[in-house]
Amino acid sequence: MTRRIPILSPNEDLNSKKTIYKSLVEGVSEAIKDDRDKIKICEIKNQNMYVTVEKKDWKESLDKALEFYIYKEEYEECSKIKDLIDKL
């Protein structure tokens, strides 16, 4: 299944964190399978721009996502993230 990249407004508030972290986890998972070195996290609405993360930054980004999901007590996501970090 092809991943849907979320579209965010330029002035989106931090409530979109969950959307961004979810896209990050899905993107890294897909990129590991497809052996890519960069992922798109989201598109900026009406700007024709994407927020991307390069492979060298995936671990740090996943660590931040892990902190977020631990705080939210969403441990199933934490498990997925730990598995991805181990694959890097």
C-alpha cells in the first residue's frame, strides 16, 4: 500500500505533531524496505514544498518520536519505533 503524505497548512500549530510523527514512522519503515536515503514527511499546503528527512537524521527523528509516544502512552507505536531504530 502506498503511503499518503499529509498536507499541512504553513501556520499549522503543534497539534499536528502526531500526524508528523506518524508520517515519519511510516516513511522510515517504507524507506528501509525500498532502500531509500530520504523520506517526505509532509507537504506544505499551497506551497509546492515538502518537509523531508535524510537517512543520516532518521535515528534522531525517531528518538524524538519515541519520546512523544512514550509521553502519550502509546506503547504499540513505541515498539514499532524501537524496531525501526534497530534496523538502522
